[in-house]
Amino acid sequence: MRVPLIAGNWKMNGSLVSNASLLEGIRAGAAGLEAELAVCVPAPYLAQAQTALVDSGVYWGAQDVSVHAGGAYTGEISAAMLNDFACRYAIVGHSERRSYHGESDELVAQKAATAIAGGLIPIVCVGETLEQREQGETPLVVARQLAPVLAAVAEAGLSKIVIAYEPVWAIGTGKTATPEMAQEVHELIRATLAQADAAAAATVRILYGGSMKPDNAAELLAKADIDGGLIGGASLKAADFLSIARAA
Ligand code: PEP
């Protein structure tokens, strides 16, 4: 039985003042939900999220993690540093990092492995661009992105990851994959994981991300292999985020 996970990706949004009311709203509405909730906040606000959410049942995490343990890596944040703030999750391989920061499939895989070794749960993002979808390359792209992750985390680590299928063309655009389109890719991802470890594949949560909103969440989350959502824009309003969580 896979407990649905609704994870917010705040991206580079927020301030101490606006976060306080958002976190308070999430905390207040989280009790009694069947889904697990998490927020991945900008690093400077991890302490604030920790203080606001401790003992609430809502988890918090980061939007990236370095492959390095420490040293001369300006701007990087290590898994140990995230542990100092009791993070549970770290997003790795978000398409914005792949495209704006040139992160390769191999680097993303190393980040996933580093997160696991550091006691964090990586939320590994995969997904195709519009052009790749139109060329019929979605299965190829997703397989190419997953292969190094499966090699890097090996069998022992496979049960410790979360995957997020995020078609790039659906992120922040208001365009959502239909539930059928999303399910097709989720099923493919699970089958790919099963080739490495069938038992673990049955337990790994595969989230959908890409303009998931209160009005489309229920039909996406009803699909057999969609185990939750990675939510960008709609995670910045407590009411919308909680409404998606209630649909899970
Ligand atoms: C995301 O960035 O992970 C995302 C899914 O964004 P949005 O929900 O805004 O499309």
C-alpha cells in the first residue's frame, strides 16, 4: 500500500512574512489527511519550516542537494546541512535545474545517491519536453533519465526514492497531462523500476507534477500508478495545496 505524497515545490518564492501564514495554514489543515504532506522550501527558509511544522505530521525538505560532502563549492548545500534542519526530502533533477543549470542525467543520479546516503529521500524528477513528446520520444527520454538513477542507487536504494514524472511542457504553463497520458508514463516508469527490483517497484511512489490544481487533482490521483503530486504554483496557497491533498 503506497501512502500518497503531496509535496509542494515552492521554487524561489516566499519571504519570512508570507511563509509564516502559508505554513500556519498548512499546519492547521493537515490533521486527519490520508495523504502525507511535504513542502520543499528555499534553503534560507528551512529553519522557519522546521519550527513551524515540527510535530505537525507535515514534512519539509529542500529543492536540491550537492553531491559534495563539503569544502570549496560556493553556493552548494550538502546533505549533512539539510539534516541539520531535519529535512526528510530533497528534490533532485527538477527540469528547471536540468535546463537552467545544465544538470545531466548522471549528475542527477549522483545527487539521488548522495541524498540516500545522507539519510534523505530524493524526489527524482523526470519528464520530456513538448518537442520530445511530439516526436514520440517520451518513453526514450524517461528511460534515459532513469537508467543512471537505477544504477547509482542500486537495489538497496530503490525503495528509498520517490519519482516525480513532470512533463516539462506542463510545468507552470496551466497545461496538464490528461490522466490517461500521465498514467501511461507512470506505468512505464514502474515497469522500468520493476526490471531492477520488482518488490521495491511496487512500493515506490511515483508523483505527477505539472499544473496539478484543486480542479484536476482528483482525476489524476485516481489513476492506479499516480501516487501523489509534486505541486508548484498551487502549493503557494494553503487552501489549494490542502484541497489537492484532500483529493489524494
Ligand atoms: C513543479 O515545478 O514541480 C511544478 C509541478 O510546477 P507547477 O505545479 O506550477 O506546474
